[in-house]
Amino acid sequence: MGIRDLLHETWTSISANKGRSFLTILGIVIGISSVIAMTSLIAGMRNMLVGELGFSQARMIMIGGPPMNDTDLEALKKGIPEYEELAGMNGYYYMPVSTSKVQTECLMAGVTNNYLGVSGISLQSGRGFTDEEQRQLARVAIIGRGINQELFGSEDAESVGSTFKMGDNQETYQVIGIVSGDAISSQYSIVFIPSLTAQKRISGWDYYDQIFGFVYEGSDVYEVCDKTVDFLVTYYNTEGDYVYAQSMQEMIDQMNVVMAGFSAILTAIASISLFVGGIGIMNMMLTTVSERTREIGLRRSLGARTSDITQQFLAESIALCLFGGLFGLIFGFLGASILAALISLFIQDVTFRAAIGLDSVVIAVIVCVVIGLAFGYYPARRAAKLDPVESLRYQ
């Protein structure tokens, strides 16, 4: 039997009873749609975390230990040439902030000019700090969208150039930039000011609490972390437990393991529907064999081989599963998109999108073919082994 004839016979058989065919594949539809929806939502969650929490900056290393000043940073960069840049942060402080209409509190951090680039933080509008502003201890600020909303009424308010008061002395600061990012991001409700401004006007400390390193492309971040710890232990003549260097890549790897675990568990649960759907396919195919016994006998008497009968029923089984997979993909994509929209609707200030990948489609197709083969093989072989003479006598 040629491929064209096989496809024609398969379509004719399935379309002869559309209602029964659809009910048969319902388990496959539910299983595939559940798997697609769950994996898409998990992938969307991962992408959101990677983007909003700064995990996309895989080449960044967070360094902690004894307080470091600019001289220490230069020594570290010279000692470990893999670092392209080193940025410093002068602590987190809760500070009162206000305008003529609003008074609230926020987190404030003093940062070096290159901090935003090193940590992968982008600006929605405005600009970063300049060397001149650092030297002059300028009262300028880059604010998160949450602070923008609290002080100026909206996350997207055009507040660049506006002023607000901050600190116990209520000194006036001018907004020069607004950081992008939704409520889940760490920079959503923070005010950045120049590091020297923070040191001289607020803390009185001439060192950084936290150092962020950005390694050259192609560098082994894990190896650089080890080198950094060894360097700091020697540099400060201290114990290894007192210093640390953790790469963002390590955090990404840990998150991927967790997400993969969730995905595997949810997929295993949803696969129960696929197993039930496979049993439904086998049941229908066995019923079809009984209903078409005389047809099978007639085909065999006209010269059809055992392999032709096997191929015909296997093709029908696989086709049913593929149709189920197609509907499952459609409903899964729609379900994931609707759930993502509901999450964004009910969780304020968070934009969540389902991530639907080509790999999910390919896996769904492969799974459908495997189910069709696995649960269709026994009915197909049973049909092929029927005695032609007895089949023609079947009533």
C-alpha cells in the first residue's frame, strides 16, 4: 500500500465517525495541553526572574568581605585581570523622601558610575552619573519606577528634572534617570545616588559595602570566583570564611535546577492524562478492528499483506494521537496565555508572559507518535493476524 493510499484510508476511517474520534483523543488533548501550559508558564517565570532580578548578567560576580575602597578595587583588578570592570556600592539605607505633596521612605544606595552597566540595570529614561557629579558630591538621583509612582504619581511619570527631598536634613536631590523594571525587580523601589555623595553627605564612610565584578567574555566565572576568594584572603590576611565571591551564573544554574524539578513533577502528573488517553486509543482501535473484521477479510482475500493491515491500523492510531496533540498544543498555548494574563492582572505591577518554545512543540509531536505506536501496536497486530476466511464469515 502506497503512502498516498494509506493516508487516504486513514482519513476516511477517522472522519467516518468524527464524534467518537474526538472523544477518543480527549485524554491526549487534556494531557498535551496541560504539559504545554505548565512548561510554558514555568519557562515564562524563569524568563521573568532572569530579566527582572538581573540574572541575565551571567558574567557578574558579587564580592563581599572586609570593606573595600578605590585603592583596594584597583589592587583587585590588577591581581585578577579577568575582571573587565569593578563597581562599588555604599550600602542600603532606609531614608525619608518627600515632595511637596508626598512623604514616604525608600531604600537608598550610593553607587559608582559603572554600577548600572555591571549589574545589567537599564534605564527607562534619563542618564547615569558622571565623573563630575561624583567629584562635586552632586545631589542627583536615579530612581526606580516604584519610587517614581510614590513621589510623582505614576511609574511612567516624566519626572527627569524633578526634585525631591531626602535624608534627615531633607536635602534636595534632582532626578536624572528612571530605572526600568517591574515590581518584582530589586531596583523597583530604590534610589541610587553617586557613591561619593553617599559617603561624604550621608554615611561618612570612605569604603564600599559591596563590590560587583564583571568579567571578560569567555572567562570561566567559577574559576574567577575561586581566584577572587584566594586573592582577598591573601590581600587582607584573613580567613576564607570571611570573604566570598558568588557569580550570577551560579544563581542561574541553581534556579534552572529548581525550575527543571518543578517542570518534571508537573509533567509527570499531567502525563497521567496521556496514559489514560493512550488506553482510550487502544480501546477504540480494538473496537474498530471488531467492526471492520469483514473489511479486513476482504482486503486480505484481495491480496493485502499482513504488513499492509498493520500499517493501516497503526497509521490510524498515530493520526488520532497527532490530532489530539494538535488540539492539545492549541489549547495549551491559549491556556498558558490566559493564565499569564490573569497573573499579570491580579499581581499588580508585574508583567508576566508565558514562554512557548519550539522544543515544546517538537516534544509534543514525538510523544504523540510514541503513544500512537505503543497503544496502537496491539490492535494493529490483532487485525493483521485475523484469518481471512473466518473474517469474511464474521457477522
